[in-house]
Amino acid sequence: MTLAILALLGGFFLLVWSADRFVEGAAVTAKYAGMPPLLIGMVIVGFGTSAPEMVVSAMAAMDGNPDLALGNALGSNIVNTGLVLGVTAMIAPIMVQSNIVRKELPLLLLIGLLFGYFIWDGSLTRIESTLLLVGFFALVGWSIFSAMKGKGDAPESEIEQELVTHAMSIKKAIFWLVFGLVLLIVSSRVLVWGAVNIAHLFGVSDLIIGLTIVALGTSLPELAASIIAVRKGEHDIAIGNVVGSNMFNLLAVIGIAGTISPMTNLSADVLSRDWLVMMGMTVVLLIMAYGFRRAGRINRYEGAVLLLAFAAYNVWLVSSVIG
């Protein structure tokens, strides 16, 4: 028991630290390779913060724990929208200025609906998982096209400033890129082992552990990145990280895990509880970010609403375990 808890805590710490090093190394390496700043922000940084979810879910699937992998992905999306954006907006209201982010939110909603259609029958086949991965690569292609056409969009100057702040040599950048990735894999393996053992000791399902403890831990990079960004006034990075990460989780994280180990006999709660909560939060976020008759923003009151929704969902999960 003690060893499993130490593995879980140690795995979380190494996971967050190595993810930060990996993303920083990848961003600077991409800069030396001549990649536009906006593309670095959307693809490298935005999707890179989801590296913990991807590696943890892949490891869980390879270990024969697909429920943990699915719970991690869905739970991370709920954490990102409810906790990360909720806390960030309460620290400082988030202004939504980027046209690209406003285009990504409806796309996130459509991806969520597609995923719901796939699991409607209580399973996620290898073919369906492969289609999610195809969608991910199409999304990356669209991101590249948008970045090339999006010169002067709000996040561009923010990303350029970040790259100047974290300047390093090409050798150092490549070192952190490679070493960070290796440590990501090792720490994910340790974390999954600890989480599965704790779940079995307490008689809790892999799905619940994935939705709660593991999802919260793997979403720490998004929380840190969004809080730091909004305190610097980089609002579009703050919300862009979350939207990009959520699309990554549904397409790449679940796609990779389902391709490795198809998910059969899914709990009915996945669709009637977890998917519905995730979609409800996505709809609320879209309404807040668009603003419609006012400028798109997430103010402190709206941040509190997201945070309360996240808390209510977790109370629901705990009551389902106790009951």
C-alpha cells in the first residue's frame, strides 16, 4: 500500500516536471527549425501539454486497463474545463480574442458528439479508435493551415514573447526534448502501476480512478500553464491550451488507447454520466467564450460556475462509490 502511494505521488511529480521540460524543449527546437510562432503555440504547446494523458493512457491500455485510459481522457477534459478554466477565470477574467480559438470551440463540440456516437453501443472498437486518430491528424493539418493563415492573430505575439523568455541553445533544447520524453514514459509507467494497485486495494474501479486521481494529476500542466498565462495577460494561450488539450484527449489519447486495446463492455455511466457532463461543460464554455451580444470572456462569476460544476461532478462520483 505504501509503495503504491509513493509510486502514485512520485509518478505525478516526475510526470508534471518532465512534461514541462519536454514541451519547452520541443517549442525551442521547433523555433530553430523555422516553425512559425503561432504554429508552435497551437500544435507544440497546445497539444504538448496533453502528453501526460497520452502516455498514461497508452501505458494503461498496454497493461490491459482500458477503463483507466478512458477515464483519464474524459476526466482530464472535465478537469480542464471545470477546474483549470474555473480557477484561472477567478484569478483573472479570461478575454477570448483569437479567431482561431473561436473556431476551435464548435469543432470541440462536434468531436465530442462523434465520440458519443461511437460509444453509444457500449464499446469502442479498434476501427472507431483508428477513425479518431485519423481525425487527430486532420486536426493537426487544419491547425497548420490556420497558423499559416493566422498572421497577426492574438496568440502570435504571446508565443513569440514566451520563446524569447525561454531562449536556449539548440543542443540544450534537443536534450530536454529527448530526456523529457523518456522521463514522461517512465513516470507514466510508475503512476499507472500505483493507481491500479490503489484502486484494487480499495475496491474502486479503474474508471473511477482514471476520472479522479489520474485525471487531476495529468491535467496539472494545463492548470499551471493557464494560470501563468492569464497572470501575464496572455488570455488566448490560457483558453487555447484547454481547448487544444480537450480535442487532443478525445482524438489522440482515446484513439491511441483504443487502437492498442479495444474497449468492450463499457460501463453505462460513461455515456449517461461522464460524457454528458463533459458535453454540458463544453456547451457552457462555448456560450461564455463567444459572448454573442457582448465581447467573448469568462468572468469570475462564470469561473465560479465552472468550478462548482466540477465540484458537483466529483461529489457525484464519490457518492456512486460509497453507494
